[in-house]
Amino acid sequence: MNQGKLEIKNLEGLSDKSPLALAWSDLVNGNPASGFMQSLEWARFKAQQGIACKHLGIFEGQNLIAGGLFYFMASDGVAFLVAPDGPVIPWQDERLSLECLTLIIDYCERLANEEDRKLIGLRVEPRLPVPVPDMLLEFGRAPMDLIPRETVYLDLTPSLAQILAGMKPKGRYNTRLAERKGVQVRTGSAGEIIDTFYPLLCETARRDDFAVEPPAFWVEMASTLMADGTVSLLLAEHGGAVIGGLLLLVSGTTATYLYGGISNTKRNCMAGYALQWSAIKLAKEAGCTQYDMYGFDRFCSPSNRYGRFSKFKSQFGGEVVRFIGAHDYYFIDQLADTLVKAFNEINN
């Protein structure tokens, strides 16, 4: 079938319920190589943090068929245009996706010439399985990823009884143990994300030695993603005390386990299992067909940021998937200018 001419347009400033905004959401949700970081909701959250975003759409006639949200990740005046979970293009169609990617690169390179900001390149990070497709061979492997390169997807289409049966024996046992011990899980309010969940997360971070975003991050999440229903807070209680919390993000038909924290007290109550099981049930009720554990290391390596939690995540079953990671395309002229200026500053 012959396809019409493609046109790339700036889509910034879409209103929430406009036909084009809904078309964008459908495009993101229907693309298996994309994810919540390409959603308009996530872009609003990042805007609250002062991170700018360029929203591009590619049209075939009147139909929106591809595009991307490209965030400005700036440091010392030098910036990449970054597309975590993107760009959103028809990767399964090699010819069409190459045409879309070319349009995006050309547009972004022109943008780099026009902006006062030093845009030196484009970083893409679609959720494509290895190996890297040929069309990205001109890109170089990025020094860091913005989304986990490996994760676990749990299929939510079976019944709850079937999902429970599909867990590892220890996972199934501990889920039932939490219920027998009387752990109750409830939905928390936006205010509790700071007053209750944040202290739990900090307690977990001290115990397991990982970094936690500052309080402003959680305030912004509560005022945007919790306010519009994208993120839900689940709190586990036992004997009137909160002993665990979990943030669940729902985007399209995928639910994502975003953050979790467990108190040092009453660890034998298995609050983590109660929270995951409640999140799975909530995701099914929301119509999700996939639950993303968001970060996994099959080797449980201590050096991997997700390694220490991977044994726990593996108890719920699911499929381990590995992506190609982030890849960079440099705008040669802008990079050269930046290097020359840096050299001159050093020698002056």
C-alpha cells in the first residue's frame, strides 16, 4: 500500500481533552516500544520541575502516526533533547520508521541552530528488545539510561487466581501470610505522599543504601500525577501503624510499580507482598493488561541499582525483558562549536 507524504509539526500546548491530545495518548498507549514518559501527564509533571519539553507530531495527511516528547536535560548551558520511552514511531515498519526518525533528526537539528541553548544532540530510548535496529547504528550508546534497561512484565489478562498460581511458591506463601497476619492495604491521599510515604522511603533508602529524590519532587508528583489520577498511593497498615507504601502509575493499559518503601518494624508481616498484590488487583480493576516491575537484574548483582530488589520482584512471576538502552545522535556543527568555545575559554 502506498503511503502519503509525511509532515512533522510542533504540538506544544495541547489542551488535555482536545482531539489531538487524545490521539497522542492513543498513539503512545498503542505502541509497545513506548511508555509513560511519553505521556502528556508525565510532561506536565516534568514541567513542574522546570524541565522544558518539545512535543513533535508526524502526520500522514490528517492522521497522527508518530512523534515524540523531547525533554531538555541541560547542564552548564549544554543540553540534549532526550526522549525516554521514545520516540513514538512505528518501529515494526522499517521503511516508515526510518522516514519518521529522519524527520525527527532533521527537525531537532534545525531547532538546535535556532535555540540560544546549546543543543548538541538527541538521545532516544525506546523500549525495543535487543539487538539494536539498523536504523540506530548511526547513534552511539549513551553513557546512561533514563529507564531501566531490564524489567519484568507481568501479564494481567489471566484471572487473579491464575496470577496467584503463577507466582513462585515463596511469593504465593508470603502474599497469603501477609493476609493471615492481618495486614490491610488502603489508598492514601496526596498529603500522605509527603507526611507518610516519604519518611518510609527514606527509611528504606538508609537501610538499602540508595538515593531518594528531594521533598520538592514528591510535592510536585502529588500536585500533578496524583491530582489527575495517574499515580495512586497504597499504604499497608498493621495494628494501626503504617508499615509500607507503594506508588502505582497507570498509563494506558500498563501499570507501573514506581516506588516502594517498607518500615524497619514488623518486617515479618510481609507488607511488601501485600502491597504488590493490592497493586496488581488495582491495576486489573483499572483495565490494565500489563504490570511493569520497573527495574530488574536477573543476576541480582549488588552493583546494579535494581539488583537488591530483584529477588523480591521475581517472586511474582512474569517475563524478564531487556531493552536496547539509550542511544545518542550528535549534531556535529553544534558539538564542534561547543568544543571550540570550551577550548577558547580554557586558553583565555
